[in-house]
Amino acid sequence: MATNTKTLLTVKIDKKLKERAKRTAAEFGIPLGTMVNSFLLNTVENRRFVLTLRPTARLMKSIIEAERDYKNGKLKEFDSVENFIADLHS
């Protein structure tokens, strides 16, 4: 007599993300549940969670601007946190 060891996991995600994930899983030829199970199993067995973030266009613009300001000597440098905080309060 076989016992059912499966359980249901309910999570809330963005509808568009779910549809994109279903399409991606389909491209691999697997159901979305299999893809989710694989992710969870890999995370649990390896005790490792990989999170990849992509910077937004606004963040990239700010980074480029800050790098330009740094190269042009427009940013202050501090030799200690205390001096930095003192400058913030001045």
C-alpha cells in the first residue's frame, strides 16, 4: 500500500510572473510545479540560495553619475565614520 507523501504549497506571486514562469517551465518541457520543486530541493540540499538582482535604469543612471562625480573630484572623502557623520551634521 503506497502512501502519498506529497503536500500542497500555496504562495502568492505576481500574476505576470506566474505566467512567465509557466512559459519558461514549458520551454524546458516540465510543469511549473516540477521547476519549483527542483528549486526548493536544490536550495535545501545545498544550503545555498542564489539571488540575482538586476539594477534598474534609475539606479544605473545614479551609479554612472556618481562615478563621473568621483572621477572629477566632486565627492568628499573621509578618513573615518566620525568625520563623515560630523560632515552630515554641519
